Amino acid sequence: MRIASIIAAGLVVSLAVTAGCERNQDLSFAKDVKPVIDEHCSNCHAKGQAGYEVSGFASDSYASLLKGTKFGPVVIPGDSFNSTLVVLIEGRADPSINMPHGTLRELRSEEIDIIRRWIDGGAMND
């Protein structure tokens, strides 16, 4: 009886993980994520711009996004909650470093969700 319960619990966990992965596979870095990054990050996080000079973070490509800043990675594939990028765009950091800065429009919840789902799905490039 106990073995059957353990097997059943394992199946439930496997189905939940599989369902989550399938939900994220419909995201494309190029079509879904990059446009959000370009709109909200590229003004400051391009070589020669203030955000790049301070952090070393360029948002111009998949490789630079995964490389992160001179302080470390901003994307932890599979873990959006602890990814610095999500912490900053969700406003969970010190207000002085939340992104985007100043008068730039904050990301809409749908845009944050795209980035969160992409990271949780493994932050894959297409």
C-alpha cells in the first residue's frame, strides 16, 4: 500500500513538471522575449550607454543576456524567482536599482510573465 502511494505521488509530480515544461515550450526567445528586452532594456544596456557602463550588462543578444553583468548572471535557467532580471523588473530589489529606471514605462504583468515563463522553461534560445 505504501509503495503504491509513493508511485502515485511520483506520477503526480512528473505530470506537474511535464505540464509546466510544455506550457513554456510555446515561448520563443526571438519572437516573445527579445522584443520585451529590446523595448525596456536596450536604451540603457547597450555598449556605450549608462546602464552598460555601470553594470557591464548588454541586452543586445541571447549570449549577452545569459552572460549577465560584471557582478554575475541575471538569468538562472529554470529559476525565474531567483533570477536577478526578474527581481529587478518585478520591483523586488532596492528601489534605486529596480528596472527600468526613471520615467521609462514599467513592464506590464504580461511582459514580466513572458520573461518568467521563458526562464522557468530553461531560458532556451531558438
